[in-house]
Amino acid sequence: MRLENKITIITGGAGGIGLGMATAFVKEGATVAIVDLNQETGEAALEKLQKISPESMFIQADLSDHQALSAIVDQVVKAYGKLDVLINNAHASRVKSIEALTQADFDFSFDTGFYPTFYLMQAALPYLKETKGKVINFASGAGLNGDANQASYAAAKEAIRAITRVAANEWGSYGINCNLISPIALTPGVEQWAAAHPDSYQAMLDKNPLGRLGDPEEDIGRTAVFLASDDSNYITGQTIMVDGGSIKLR
């Protein structure tokens, strides 16, 4: 039970990679607060988690409402008395070419991804100082590779990488570790895309050295467990590629 009694916030925790991480965490003894926009899926996810971790909770929130973000952290600390791990996973964006992008498209990506990550890190800092806690943020191959039609998403993801590295330098003296995961996973959304575009899906697999996409719980979730545990205490400021070897950082 590597995360026994660890209090964890996971944004976008009601499905996909977020739920995979939440499941992996509660199996390791953590108590998890999943944050999601959708009330129905959030309650369904919580029902699954509470079979393992009865004290876990669901917080319905619109992360683009930046004024309300500190209340998420306050609610969790009021309920559990502390915060050990903050995982910023939620992010939404629009797929468009650069020539078609508008200010509104960039605002949407930054308002749902970059700014929630930043403001939740700020709100969590006083409590993470007390626990010598962990921050896990999310990068993307779209930013690292500069994928076509992903400019607004890639820009926000690279901005998240930048502030995570800065936080690693600023917060290391408090005993706080800040790292990123850059994943490829077989989520329900990817499954729908694969069914609609089987040739593109197969081409992606052909470029993957391990020949498969990651499992949200077993691959991405277990990596997040490692980064949240004491096993990673000497790792900070790093982008961990959990993508089957698709991208090899230098």
C-alpha cells in the first residue's frame, strides 16, 4: 500500500486516464477526490472508487471558472485535514489548423488546461508544504512533436511543462516534487476514434515500439502511483514518457 493515507486530488477523474489513475491510487491505499464537470459520470466513477476507498469523494466543478478553483482545495483539506498529491489531468481543446485558429480557441485550451493547473498549484502549495507533497501534471506528444491541427492544445501543454519545471526549482526546498506524465492510452475517446479511423489507428500502432496503447490504470495509473510515492522522492522537474516508446526525449 504505497499510498496509504495519502490524500489526492485528480482533475478529470471521472473517466479515461483520470479514472484509471484514481483506481490505481485507491488500490494503493490513497483517498481520492475526483474533480469533473459531468455530475452523472462523476457520481458513477465515485461509486466504483468507494467500493475500495469509502472515504473518497467527487467534486463537481467547472475548471474554467478560475475564481472557484481554490475552493476545491479548501473543500478537500476541510474534509481530510491535509493534501498530499495534486494531479492536474483535465484539459479540453479544439482540433484546428493554425490558419483557422481564433483567440477563442486558444482561450478555451488555456482556460481548461493551463490556468486550472496553475491556479490549483497555487492554492495547493501551502498544504503541500506541510506534507512535502507531490504535483503531477500532464504533458502531451502533441506539444513535443508539434502535431498538425493541435496548436492551441500543444501550446497549453508546453506552457504546463514550463511552469512545472519552474515549480520543481522553486518548490524543491520545501520537499515538494513536481513532475509530468506524457501518455498515450486507450481511453473510450481513443476507442471511438479508432473505430472511425482504423487505418490511422493502425498507422499509430505501427510507429509504437511496444505495438499497443497504454492502459489507463495499469500503465498510466501505475506510473502516477510511482510519482506520488516515496519511491520517486529524488525525481523532480521531469517529463516521464508513458507512451510505449513513441517519443524518446533527449
